[in-house]
Amino acid sequence: MNKSPAAGATETIDSEIASNILKALKAKGDMTQEDLAQELGVSYTTLRRSLEQHRNDRRSFSILELGKIADILDVHPSALFPPALTVVAA
């Protein structure tokens, strides 16, 4: 089964977002993935499925979840997105 280029781009973006969430979580220092899942209102399994890089059944975060994650981790929401998707306001 061939994947479209758009599907590949989405997977890459999802991977970069997951990586940025993990970096922000590590920088926070006093919070585990289990804590993040609880604060987010999802199960640890659901969070792991969204963060794991190699899974075929990866679950993408909703925009609302990304906003909540940014709040929980005390980062600007744009910090979770790949640089190519962020725009600096003039």
C-alpha cells in the first residue's frame, strides 16, 4: 500500500510534535508522562500511543489537546510545532 506524500508529511509533523512535547516535559523536570496524561484527562496508554515514534497506529493530538499540553508544560503552543509551521507575528 502506497502512502500519499501528504500522509508522509503528516507523520513527520506528528513525530516532530511528539518529540517537542517530550523535550518540554523533560525541561519541566518535575512531571512524568503519567502526570501529563492525568492532567490532560487521557489514559497513560493513550498518551504513549500519541508520543511513540515507531507505531503504525499512532494517535494524533487534537489542537485542543496541544493547547492544553502547552498550558500544562508552561510553554507557548508554538514551541510544540515544527519550525516550518510557526509564523512570527510582525
